[in-house]
Amino acid sequence: MTADTIDFHSPVREFVAHPPVAVAAEHDFGDAATIALVSELGHTGVLVDVDGPRPFCPVGTRAVIVRSANRLARVLNTGCFDRARIVGIGVHPGPEYGVELPDSPAAAGPLRQVLDGVAGPGSTRGSRVQLTKRELEVVLTYVLGATVRETATQHFIAESTVRTHLRRVTDRYVAAGRPVSNKAQLLIELISDGWVDRNRLLRR
């Protein structure tokens, strides 16, 4: 383990109850926000890169979320999502392919209805994991891209203290049945619990 590596030893969370909901990657913060929203609604979100010649198509996918006309065209051309309903966020896939939802916070309710109708009712999520104000400040600095050393410097604390905060927070997610194994997963869980504003992330 290097000096700047956090040992996220917990296993990746596994979902088995519902077919996956594919999210066409835009390669921006919106990807994490969309996956977090899908998770918050009780479904399994899988990020899919449709830019390559042979995109990964999760088995059993019944819904694909797209956020741009470009990704919509790519999803339609892959041929591997023919049986899935397309959910366009601010994009119109056409009634023969799916449904368009507004690109606004008001879309969460209708999105839940669409996903529940296509993939079955979402599971009930556990309670929100609680963080202190200081834990949140330190953890957010780290998961949004800073190294352990940079996080320590920014908050005027020792690197060991940064690691302690990260360990306590990840242990709480493990105890809640929502283990994380890397920065991205921790960020998704923080967004899902409402500790990070999705709209602020998109403006970064």
C-alpha cells in the first residue's frame, strides 16, 4: 500500500434482486449523480460506455438512461439494448423506444415510476449513514480528487487523521450493509444519502 492509498478492503456491494438499469456514460460528474439517483430509487445502476465499438451490455437490462442526443444515437445503434426501454433525461427517444423526462429535480418521481414499471419495484434503502460536519468536510475533499496529503494540508490535520476519518465513514457504510471499495463508490453513497448536492457536482 502506497503512502497515498486508502485500503478500501470491503467487498463491492452486490445487487441480485432486480435487473440492472444501464446508464449511458457521458464521462462527467453527471454519471455518478445518475447512478446515485438510480440507487436511491432502489435499483441497480450500471455505467455503460457506449463510445467503443463493442460496448458492455449488462445481462437482463430492461432500462437504459441517456442524457444526450449523441448517447441516444449510440444506444440505438449498439443493437444490444433492443429489449430495454430508453429513458431520456432531457432527450426525446421517441414513443417507440421509450420516454422523455425533464432534466430537473422533478424527474425523480417519474423516473421511479418508469423504473419500477420496467424493472420491478425498487428495494427499500437502509437508513442514511450519519457523518459529523468535520468528517464530511474531510471525506468530501478526498473523494472529490485530493490525495491524502493534500486533504491533510487543506484541513490542517495529520495524514493519519484523514485516514481515521475515512475509515470511520467507510465502516459506517459497511455496518449499514452498503460497503464501498473505492473513492467513486464512496462518492456515490454520499450523493445517495444527500451529503453531496448533485447539482453542485454538475457545476464543478
